[in-house]
Amino acid sequence: GGGLSGITNCHFNGVIDDVQIFDQALDQTEVLDNLSNSSSCISNQLSWIKGRIFYDFNTNGEQDSTEIGIANVLMQAVGTPLAAVTDANGDYNMGIATLGTYDIIANFNVSYYGTVPATHSVTLTALQQVDSLNDFAVQPLANVDDLRIHISPLGAFRPGFSGGYNISYHNDGTTAQSGIITLKLDSVLTYDNSSEVPFYVFNDTVQWVTPTLLPFESGSFNLWVDIATTASLGDLVNSTVLIEPIVSDPTPVNNLSNWEVTVTGSYDPNDIAVNHAFYEEVISATPPLLTYLIRFQNTGTDTAFTVVVKNKLPIELELNTFR
């Protein structure tokens, strides 16, 4: 029915990107390049399989106003290299060069959900035929409550400085849910503030309530803590976050998240030396000029942001001779 040869005999007056066409009769794929920016010649030699994939939360088989199309889903013709990826609205468009019957599937592998139907069987009998009745409804297989949470640091944790965390949460289930988030801080951390206002703060525990999340909805917020000056370089700071409820959650392991952060910071092995190791007053009636050498360096694991050198002078030294 035309096949690739019909396309390659077209005359073109411009250039567009390469187009990949599958010829079922020859069982091969050919890449056609330097094609016309006028698509009419190509369209005349092809048939088209079109459709949409969308969330169907109420399982009525129709896309209601609150149910959105699903982008970036790989749609395939079984047994061929033919494939298409859905756009932002969930639409796909597959150009076919050889007439025949094709089984179209959606590669949407998400727990608790299935596509209805599982397969669309499409028979193309003429060139330029357009079969657009190939929608897939993604429906929940059961009522499942499944929340997920994750915590990650926003940067380095340094003694005496501020640090931060990002907390993200997601509804992996099939029902609308709200969750309670509980953060347990490490003993060297003190809660400071958050981009979302908590409803409870006491000692090392901070809690938030999420808004109601529809299936596949997610949210996140940042929070900041103070790191104790007593924290030692190399210490592991471990904070844990939990999202509830977990009683009916089929995957409780992802309701809990923690992250170990290694405390980093500058370290200064400073010392002071003088050009006279010792001085005895009886040796000379004229006190000598003492030259001091103060050495400091950063041998730590992070940048030293504020360097202040302090040295307490002995009372025997005459301050007015300092230079």
C-alpha cells in the first residue's frame, strides 16, 4: 500500500528534521532526511493512529474536566519499532507507512493503576486513513492509601552555623489524602524556621499537616536549623522524618526517611613562637625586643568564613612598645 518508496519519490522544496517510518511489509525502519517543511507529501503517503491517555479517577471511562492527560507516556505498536510519546495533553500521533492491523499499548507501569483498555487493535485499509478512537483511561485498580516522604540536606552543616533540609512528600495511592509530617532532629540541631508553618514545635520534634493531596500530587518545603558549636568535624548528623498515617499503607518503608550529614568546618592548629626562647633579667639591664610569630591555617574539611586571631599578652610585656 505505497510503503516507503512512495514517500521517497516525493518532491520537496525545503528541509525539516529526520522522520522515521516503519515498513511492515519489509520489516524494516528507514530514516528519511532532508524532508519538505510542507508536510502534505508525507501525509499523503501515511495513515495515522491517534489517541490520548488520561487519568480516569472516577472510572467512568471518560475524561472529565478535572481529569488531566498524561504527558511523556511511551505508546507502542506491538511487534514493531513504531512508537510515539504523548505530549503535554496526553495526545499521541503515530504515522504508519504500511497498511495492516496494529495492536497499540500504553507503557504506563504505575502501582495500583491499569489502562482501560489494555490494547487497541487498529486496522488500516487505506492511505491517509486516520483512526483517532484510541484513547486509554488510566484507572485505579483499588482504593489504596499510600503516602511517601523524603528528606535531603540543602547544603553543608558547619558548627555554629545554620543548615537546612528539604522535605518532599507525594501521594502514590489512589485516594485523596492528607498527612501528618513529624521531624525528629539530631541532638546537635535546633529548629529555627520553615517555609511552611508547623503546628507543633517542642525540643527536637517539629510537625506539619499537609494539604489534601489528590493521587499523584506532591508538595515540598524547606526548613532551617542551627548547628551547635559543640558539633565536631566528622560527626554524623542524622535527622528523621515520618509521614502518617501508615496503618493502611502498603509500603510503609517509604513513609520514613533520614539523611546522614557529615559535619564539616575549618580547623586551625595555631601556635605562637618568640625569637627568644627564654629571658633572664639578670643577663641584661636593657630588655630585648621580642619578635613573635603567630601561625594559623585551615586544615579542616570546609571553608573558614571568619578568621579572628586573638593572643593574650603577658603582664610583663610593655604594651606601648607594640608594633
